[in-house]
Amino acid sequence: MKEFKINDFLTLKLQNNRTNIYVKNRVFTQCMYLLLNIPVDRIRDYDPIDSIDEAAEVLDRSLEGSRSQHLITPEEEFVGHCSNIQVWAENDYDTRILHRNLAFPLLKRLSDVGDPIAKKKFKEEIALRYSSGHTTVNMFLSQNGYLKYLSSEELECLLDDNKLPILGEISIGFKRILDSIEDNDLDKYIQGSTRYLKKNLGIHNIPFVISYILKDFSENNRKKLVRSVFDCLKTDKKFPLINYLNNNQRYLDKIELDTVKYNDRIIGLMQEQILNLRDQNIENIKQIENLENRYKKIQELDLSNNNIKDLDGIENFTNLRTLNMNNNKIRSIKNIEKLKELRSVSFRNNSISEIQEIKELTQLEYLDLSGNTKIGKIPGFMNEMESLTVLKLANCSIKEFSEEVARFFWSEQNYRYFSDYSQDDVRYYESAHREMASSNNQLYKKFVNWIFKFKPVMLELDVTYRDIVRFERSTSKRAIRNWKATKDFKKWLFNKKQTSITAFM
């Protein structure tokens, strides 16, 4: 078996006379063929060609046949594939270099397994190749759903260059439905078209697509289309309903919706006892509108991924059981102590340093403070919170905790983020034990246990790692064993001290 490694993610192997591509050590099965035998008298025909896809159209389709037709051996074909894909990789996965049937699926797989260049280039290549206007490439990208990997903003950039013909096709399709189908059957046909949109452009882009094509319709048909799409997708959890509602409020004015607003913009819908207000650019909880008669009804509130700095206004949600405030800019949690019904609270990735107010939440069972790097202590009052069973402190900077709350330190792998140690501790431990103290900046439990037992011995003896290392290297004996200084080390320290006194005198 022959093997050729392109990079850490990509390898080619010749197995059973067939060239196989491996991505991160897993076979990637994909049809490939080499473009061969360009006649000398036709070389000028290829001067304007910009990609292999264009070359494939100029060449006869018989090139996709068996290799025997071109009189090359499996080994020669393997060398050709290795050369092509190596050049492709060296040019940052430029999809013009490989045939589209291979370039895009392979680039997608490389992106999925974590190749940093592929992750950066995947969407960029989709946009660049689609904007080139090459008909077969565009058809391949749209029919195989590659455009759904682009955001609405990226699709809009393609529109600026008048390079998004698929929207014209979608517009024509909706027009035919609206002009020829009775209102009673409209939803059934619109549903089919929305399935096409989801497959080829992604459900997240539907609000953008509908807003863009509405200009092609009469006022009556605009209202029909907006409402039909709303009826088809309103229960789909992946559909960006809030965005759709904000784009089309004028056409949905008579539909009864229990909306929540912020700065006159719809940011959420009431769903029984749950209110989800993630990613809505909220800065002030008090300014959230349309909640006056609903505060007591809400038991689960999600305000994550906003720009909230404090909890002013949170006290109005008096029956709240679950609160998610992840990824905000919160410094103070004042007012949370007024929410006596809280069972679960998450404050991941904020700027909190003090959590004294938490002690008033006597029914709290779950608390996540991960990512608040200013939290350096597990307060003793947490031992008195009888209901609290889970405390998460990942990526905090825990340096201090009392024995009474030690169970929280050792649970949920919080010990991996202990910060009261030095690089000298790490160097000595790894040298003495011949094992790592951490992995990916997260400490191993064995190292943390060692720190708690070894450092007090050093303090009691008033010694440094330099002393320990000098003794151990000169005597080939251990300085500390079973968390006590050995007799030989004590004697060495005594002699060292006497030598220092003599030298001083």
C-alpha cells in the first residue's frame, strides 16, 4: 500500500488499485477523475479557463470514464491525485483547482474535523465560486445545499454583485403558486416551497429571502405569502421567528401574538410560563416592554447573550424558577436575592466577583458561575444552602475555600481551575512524578491533591524548590516522603543552616 500525507488532516492511500482520500484517519469516499490528454492543437482553447470545472466542460465527458481508456496505471493515477490535492492544499483549498464534486464536499469535511484553514475558507469559497457566475458550479452549490452555510449578510453581499439567481427562481415559483392556487390550498403548496428553501438556503435565511422577494409581488400577494410562510414555520424551533415578525409586522397585524418588545422591536413571544429573550441586544431589563401583567406568570427566563450589566428589574419576576444570564456584562447580582423561588441560576461568562446575595436563595439547587474569572473564593455560607447540590466554577480563579465547602471544590471538576499555584510547583511535580500536571490548561486532580499536601510541608520547613532539588540531585534521595521531611533532608537542612551561620560570622 502506498501512502502520501498532505498535512495533519489529509492523506491519500493507494488500496486495491484505488486511490482513497483519508480525512483525519477516516476514509473519505468521493468520485475523482483526472483531466488528461489535452490535444496540443487545442491548448489555446484553455487560455480563458479559470477553474477545473470550466476545463471539464471544454473536455469531452469521456474523461470521466475508466483509467484504461487513457492508458494509465493505478500507481500513475495515484501520483496524479497526490499532486492535484497537494497543490490544492498549498493554495489554501482554492476550489478552482479541483472539480466541484470533490472540492466542496472535501472542504466541508476538513472544516468539520477542525482544519483551521478549511474552517476559514469554506464559506468564503462558496461565496466566491457562486459569485463567479459559472452556471454548472452555481447549480451544484444551490442544489446540494451549500448556500445554506452562508449567513443572511453573506447572501446580501452576493446580491450587491447581482450574483444570486436562485432568488429569482424562488420568486417565480411563489408567484405561480399565488396566482394559480385557491386560498384554501395555498398553505399546502407554500409548505412545499418552504421545504425547498430550508434544504437549499437554510431555514435561518428564510426571513431575508422573503423580505427580498416581496418587492416582486402585489400588496395582496405579499400579505398572502407572509402569512402562509408564517403558518408553515411558526412552530419550527429552528425558524428565526422573531426576525421574521419584525420584518413583516405590517402584514401580520391582525394575527394575535403574545409579543414582548424592547425599543419598539419584537424580541420574544410568551410561551406559557417560558420567556426566551436570547441574543436580543438588551441592555436594561427594566426597559423590556409588554410584561406588566405577565411577571408572575413567568417561571423560566433566558436573557443570555445580551449586553446586560446589572439585574435592576429582575425583582419583578417574582415566581421565577429558572434564570439564564450567560454571556452578558454583569458585575453585580444585587436584586437576585428577592427571587425566593429560584431553583436554577446560570451566570456563565460575566464579570461577577462577589456573590453574597446568593445566600438568600434558600431553594436554589443549581448554580453555574463558570467563566467569571474574578471569582477567587468559594464562600463558607454555601455550606448552609441545604438545597444547593450543583456548583460549577469552570474557568474561575479559585484560590481559597474552607473545609466546610470543600465538597463543592472537588465536585463538577471545579478543582481543575484551582489557581493558587506557581510554575515552580508544576516544574517540580512533573519532574519528580514524570507526569503532567495539567491538560489544556486544566489541572489534574492528582496534582491539585499533591499541592495541598506538599506545600504545607515546604512552609513548615521553610524551604524552596531550589533546596529540595539541590538535595535530591546531590544525594539521589527523596527530600520529602509521605508528606514528611526525611531524616537525611533534615540533616542536610541543618548543616546548610550551620554553614550559613559560620559564613556570616
